[in-house]
Amino acid sequence: MPRPGRNTYSDQKPPYSYISLTAMAIQSSPEKMLQLSEIYKFIMDRFPYYRENTQRWQNSLRHNLSFNDCFIKIPRRPDQPGKGSFWALHPSCGDMFENGSFLRRRKRFKVLKSDHLAPSKPADAAQYLQQQAKLRLSALAASGTHLPQMPTAAYNLGGVAQPSGFKHPFAIENIIAREYKMPGGLAFSAMQPVPAAYPLPNQLTTMGSSLGTGWPHVYGSAGMIDSATPISMASGEYSAYGVPLKPLCHAAGQTLPAIPVPIKPTPAAVPALPALPAPIPTLLSNSPPSLSPTSSQTATSQSSPATPSETLTSPSSALHSVAVH
DNA sequence: GTTTGTTTACGCCCTT
DNA sequence: AAGGGCGTAAACAAAC
């Protein structure tokens, strides 16, 4: 394990799983979706450890992309040929990581494969999502229920803002933010890791939000994606994905209840999702689980039957996914 | 031929 | 000890 105060961290393996790294990469992108090669690049740019043995870890990473339901494959548009698809995070996978920490998942994110309530046609799916979202929003409005905790908030309808609460030091926004928020956009020197140590995983349970100010194993680079840049959701900037809803379902052949909503719908896809707010707030800006340190600890020590994934405000909540153990 | 994606298998480690 | 998460290897297929 990397130890604090050693400048060799930079070459040591980061304490993040491939799932975490991939999620970071995807979340750091303005469009919340990346091609495989871009994910590779993100990781290699930031984590020197992964500049070696690329065959090994990239194979593992691909395995994770395919194996884990939390990643969804978004096909290219027919008019934008190329190799490979785009990868995005499943809208409901936000609570995979405890307190937003990307060290180790609390539970594995799994999409239920049988859901007779879920529509099978893309058009139906859109309506289904829309309906569910409305229902849940209505329920919320009626009850005054508090908003959900985690990244599913990225799919908040109407851009309902969450108060900025406790952010786990290993949460995506913290991990990524530390880099590009360097004054003047300075990247870390390759041979001069930041002095402060990053917290060891086993320290997490006692860590406060003030910990982990340095990320010696993380380098910035010229190739960094500037996730701090305000995300333009102008429809004219929509890029590659045709977003036929069906192909979004992970694993061909599966009749998935989960219909990943394109984070940034193409004009072509908009008609299919008429009621979905086009600009979906970014995960980075909304992901912080509105957990106080106290509540997060509670969530940690006692996994209540009602998981945070069962949120009530977003279309994604209509996606019948569940964290299974 | 290379890259991308899927699947299976195995072992290690941690939590329960 | 059992179960689950994770990392790794490997085989295979499809797309480019």
C-alpha cells in the first residue's frame, strides 16, 4: 500500500478499483461518456502506475466494463462511424460506493433482468421512464420528501439542487477536482508529488472531509479533461451517440428493465424522451451524497434495507436496478 | 492485424 | 467458513 510522505507514491498503484477509475474517467468527461481508448488515456494521464503493463490492466478494465451493470454501452451514431462504443455510467449506480467513496463498493450494482413492468420497446421505455419520474416527483412534492442521496441526483428533474453536503474524500468530485483546481491550472510535476499523503483506505472510516488533500499518485497532464469547464448542453454540441434506447441495455439479448437515459441526448433522441429535461445536471455537481458525516457513517455501519439507490426523484429511479450483495 | 467487447475461470482479500 | 468484491488471465468473436 502506498504510504504517506513518500514520493514513490506516484508510481504505486492507486487505491481505486478499475470500476472506480472508470467511473472517474466517465464522470470527468463533459458528456459523461467516453470511448474505451479515452478511458485508458484518462487513467494513464492521471495515474502513472497505469502507464505500464497496459495489456494487463486494460484487459481487466474491459472485463469490468462488460461485467458490471453499472457501465452501459452507448452505440455510435450511424453517421459517426468508428471503432468501439461509448461507455457511460448507469444512472442508478451512484450509490455503489459507500459515501461516494471510490475505494470499495458497498454492494455490487446489478440491473434486474426480469421486470415485467418494464417496457421492452424504446418508445415505451421513454414513456415508462417519464411516467415513473412524474409519479415519483409528484409523490415527493406531496410528501415534501427529501431528495435522494447520490448520483442519481444527476438525473434530478428540473435541476433540483442539492445542498452541498459531506463529500467523501474519495468521491469522484474530490478526486478529480484536486487536479484541475490547482492554481493556474498547474499540473502536478511528474517528479514532485504533492507532499500531503492521500488517505489509506483503511483510514476511511475515521476520515473526515478535511483529509486527503494531496494525491501523489495522481498526475495532471496536458491531456486532462477539464471537467471544471462549465458543461455546455447546447443541442448543437451533442456528439456521437445515436441513442437508440434498446442498444443501451447492457449485454445483448438481455431484456433489461433499465433503460439508460442518454446523458446528453442527440436531437434525434430527443423526441423519444419528450419529457426528460435535456440538460441533465452533471454527476459531479450533484453527486455529493447529501450526507452529513454522521449520516454517512450511519449508512456505512448499517445498510438499511431501503438503499439510497431507491431514490424517488429521477427517471433513473424508474430504472429497476438494484445493488445486490 | 489491432482494437474492442464478452465470457469464464481462478485466486486473494475482506466482511459477515 | 461462507459469500462477495476485486484483480488477473485467457479464450473467443466482432468490428474496424
